[in-house]
Amino acid sequence: METERKIIHGGCLCGAIRYEGIGEPYNVTHCHCEDCRKSAGAPLVTWASFSRDNFQFMKGKPREIAWAGRVRSFCSTCGSSLTFMSESDSDEIDVAVATFDQPDLVTPADHIWTEDRISWVKLADNLPEHARGRTK
Ligand SMILES: [Zn+2]
Ligand SMILES: [Zn+2]
């Protein structure tokens, strides 16, 4: 079966930053950790991973902030939270699915860091839950 090469387009709220991810993103997950919550100002953040070679910024350059050894990026104009890397030279990059132009293109597989979950966030999607990171 021939599959078309998927290209995911997305960007920040104001449009200053645009990116493109090539191929099928993996490890699509809802992260409840406190760092993701604080950095996004949201009760949880849904991420999808691309290999670093398959992801690039097409317009603008986000502001990168290193915190606790991880590197997160934001639009310096509108503040949208865009990406996460576990270290600056990581060979994969997690992209905030809510910044995709079409977030419906991916389907989350699980929840991680549910030990940090806010009590009023009620999970009813029957996806696997991991107290901390995903066990590989
Ligand atoms: Zn922006
Ligand atoms: Zn997190």
C-alpha cells in the first residue's frame, strides 16, 4: 500500500512562527507534569514527537528557554508554547499538538505524569495512564 508522505503544518497564535513536520509524528501523549502546565498555562499539554530531521521552522525563530535541563520554545511575540526537547542536542523534538493547524490529524495514545494531574481534570478516554514518564 502506498502511503502519502504526511506533512503537518502549524504555528503560534500570532503567525510570526510557522513550522512543518514531515511524516507521522509518534508518542502522541497528554502530559500532566507541572513543568508543562506552568510553561503553557494549561492544565495539561498534548505533545507529538518528530525526529529532529523531520521538523523545521519555516517562518520566524522561536525563543528557546532552558529550564531544568530541558529546552522549550515559545513565540517571542505572542508567547505560544511550541516545542520541547529533553536536551538541546536531542535528536527528537516534541511539538504542542494544539498548535497544529489540524490537531485532529493525530490521536493521543496515553497520559503521562498523571501523578501531577490536577484533581479536577477527569480522564474518561480510557487511554493508558503513566504515573511518570512512559515506560519503554
Ligand atoms: Zn506568535
Ligand atoms: Zn510534561
